[in-house]
Amino acid sequence: MELSKAIRKRIKYYLKEKNMNIWRLCKMAGIPCSTISTFMSGKTELLKLDTLLHICEGFGITLGEFFTEPTFDTAICENDKD
């Protein structure tokens, strides 16, 4: 699975797990809703690591916890698909 898709899937998992919506996550993470919305919709493929750290803080988890999903063990970069 492509890395950006794996990250989107994991964010969706935590949104459901924490009973949150995108707006609430933005407020908890202290980042603009447009940043998360454009990434989640697929309009942008890249998410800066510090943004992901803020997302994790919004969920109340660590980066380590975020990446414990086995999908990340085999994730590929979008540029490596060829």
C-alpha cells in the first residue's frame, strides 16, 4: 500500500477510535483544517512529519503508536510504484 494511503487509513482509524471528526482533530492538533482536509481527500499526497506529530498529539498518542500498524512495514513511496 502507498504510504499516503496507509497514513490516511490510520488517521481514519483513530478518528473512529477516539470518536472525533476532522474539525475536532484540527482544534486538538492546532493545525488548519484545510491541511488535514486536503490530505484526507487526496488532493495532496504529502504530509510533513511535524504535521503528523501534531495530528498524533491531537489524538493523544505518540508517533510510535501511530506507526504500530503492520501496514507500515510494507508501505511504499508513491514514486516507487513503477
